[in-house]
Amino acid sequence: MLCNGVNRRRRSTRAAPPPPPLRLSPLLACDPATAPEVLWFIAEHEPELRRWLVANPSADAALLEYVAQAGGPGVNRALTILLDGLPAA
């Protein structure tokens, strides 16, 4: 655009494009770098992946409680392994 003989570009006010869609997988569910929002999405919408959330060191008590209550294939076994591995009080 020419304004007083100067070529000025219009500044873009558009936000950056969103990141590509994540591929929900056991690896993503176990990865401690996975965002808590993604872990919760997996817990709420992907029963087949819930057991893998138990192995994630970033999974907090609220998430593990939800997974325990919601259940899913292999969840009880995963929780048993986790709890058996804790030191006795």
C-alpha cells in the first residue's frame, strides 16, 4: 500500500496457525512432557489408552482417581502394578 510515497505493509492480526493434530497413542499417554489438558482428554475420551496414563510420571492424583473410577481395559492391572511398586508405609 502506498501512503505518502512509502510502501507500508498491513500488519497481520491473524493468530498463528494451530499445531497439527496430535496422534493419540500409548507413547503420548506415557510421555511426561504431554500437556495436562491432553492427558485429561485421553482420560475422558480414550478408554483404550487410560491404562497408559497410569505409567505417566506427570499424572497427578486427580487424573489417576478419574482413571480408576472410569476404568477401561487394563486399568485395574496398571493401578495394581503402580501401587505394588510403592514403598510400604
